[in-house]
Amino acid sequence: GPVSPWEFDDTLVFSRLTEHNERITMLQAFVNDVLDFLKLEKVETGLERYNSRIKAMLEQFITERDAIAKLAEEKFDCLDPKNKEFPDSYKSFQQLISHNDQSLATMASSAVDDAGCLEGACKMVISFQGLLERPGIAKTFDDKYFEILAKFDKELDELKIIFDKERQSPNLAKNVPKTAGLLMLANQLRDRATKPKAFFDIFQHRAFSGQESMRVFSKYNEFLELLGSYDNENFTAWSSTVAGKSDENLNKPLLLRNEENRQLSVNFDPQLTSVLREVKYLNQVVAQNEAVKIPDEASKIFERTENFRVLVGNLNITTVEYNRIVSTMSDVEEPLIAAELEAIDKTVERALSELNWNSEGILEYCASLMDTVVDLSNR
């Protein structure tokens, strides 16, 4: 048959259950507030004037929390809906929470303004451990997210101006080779753009999902594409020639002789030195930019850096001592060392015509030649 409608007043049947649910909701809010404000222990702004105020706020909060907890343990059952002491204590606690929310909102806004740079402002937001999402704080702090987006927009404009200026007249770091220096410059500009942008995904605020943010992020993507093209342009110009030129220079003889005065010189081409320096610094760039791939030929040359250092060092000593002998020996000394000098010249001839920087056994050859020349020079 038909179901009879409910004829009792709901409050008569469910009043105790309603009161119980209200008390549970109050307790849940209390616990959530406690958990939130205990995060103050981990807040570190990097600015002492804010850290000291946060520490004082945390101490006051813990004192109030402990007082309520002690009353609940000793004097009343906070789950009992008939008990009115807990709601009274909680009301006082809520007033403190409301005051703290307002203070934190003001403090966070000032701290973000004092951060100095865009990345610093973003880190400052993160440092507040999610407390800025509390409704009592968010309504005051909300506009700061839009200000951060506006600062990011301005930062992109400034980065583009810097890029255009550096592209015309690069201001490279001292002693850094050209290609690596240009790529490092691009990486520095890229970092200034990408680091703040990474925070926006963490914030998950509506300021970063509206039409204005789409316009700014479109500008951001265009700037990254511009830097990518710049990287490719400079890196390709270097890498397209490094293999051919390096192979040619590695096949040159180890030594050269001036036929007029018999003086020897080391024939390690400056281009090879440049490759070693470029790859040394480019390895730092690769760690930050996966789009840069050092040519295999250049990497193989760089793997031989220590060998080249030893070879060039030994040959430099050899040529200095050899040149000193042939330029300073007297007419009396010449016939006395003629046989030894002739033997050295025969050994040297291999470095002038036969051996190159790719030849097998040149480390041993150069070390032996150096020992022989130094021995004669020291007599």
C-alpha cells in the first residue's frame, strides 16, 4: 500500500544526532586549525623580522591549544553535546585563529614584496607551507598572485631586451670560449624565465589559468623558442666544422723546425686547444640544456685531454732545452756533442715528418726524447 508520510517533527527525533554532528564538525575544525598552524614551525622566510613574529605567533598558538587540550582532559568531555565549556573555549580559540589569519596575510604580503626578485617572491609563497590557502588568509593575499603574474610578464619583457642587446654585442664571461659562452648566456636567461614559471604550477591558483595568464604564458613560450633557435644557430656553426678541422690538425706532425736557425716548436694547433676548452665548458651547458649534444669527434678529443696535456708539456720542455743547446753551444762544445746531437736529430726527425697526434706510442716517444735532450742540456 502507499507509504505514510513522516508525521513527527525532525527536531524531536534527530535533535541529539544533529547536536552530535555539530560538535564533531567543531572538533574537526579545531583539529584542522591546529594542524595548519603547526606548519608555522617549518616556515622560514629568510628575513629575521618576519621569522621572529612567526615564532611568537606559534608560541602563543601552542599555549592556547594546550590550554584547551588540558581542559578537555581534566574538566569536560568535548564530545558531549550538552557540555558548553568546550564551545566557549573554542570560541576564544577561533578569535585567536582569526587574528592570526589576518596577521599572516599581512605578513606574507609584505614578505613577498620584500623578496627582491620574482623567483624570490615565488619561493616566499612556498615558504608559508600552504597556509596562504586558508580562507581567512586567501581573501587578503589573493591579489598577490595576480601581482606575481604581472611581475612575470614584466620580467619576460626585460629578458627580451637583455637578449636583443647581448645578441648584438655578447658580454661573455672572462676566459670562457665563444660558443660555450653564448650558450651559457642563453641558459642564464632561460633560467630566469623557467624557474618562476615552475612555481606557478605548484600554486594552482586561478591567476594562472585565466585569459591574462594565457597571454603571458604565450609570450613565455615564444621567448623559450627564441632562445632555442639562438642555441641551435650558435652550436651548429661550431659543431659543423669541428670534426673536419680537428681531424686535419690531429694529423699534423708533432714538431716544426725553423730551417734558418734549427729551432724547434710544438705543432699543437690552437684550434685543438679551442676544442678542448669549448667541450670543457659545453659539458656544463649540456647538464642544463638537453638540446645541446656535443659532436662525437669533439667528445673523443676531450677524452684525450690528459694525454694532450702530458704530450704538449713534454714537447715544450724538449723544444726549450733543444733550442737552448743549438743556440748557445760554443765552437769548442760543438764537436764534443756532435754525435749525440745527431742522434737526437734523427729521433726528432720522426716528430717532424712521421708522427702526428693520432700516432700510436707517442707518449712513450715524447717522454724518451725529453729525457735524452734534458740529459744533454744538463751536462
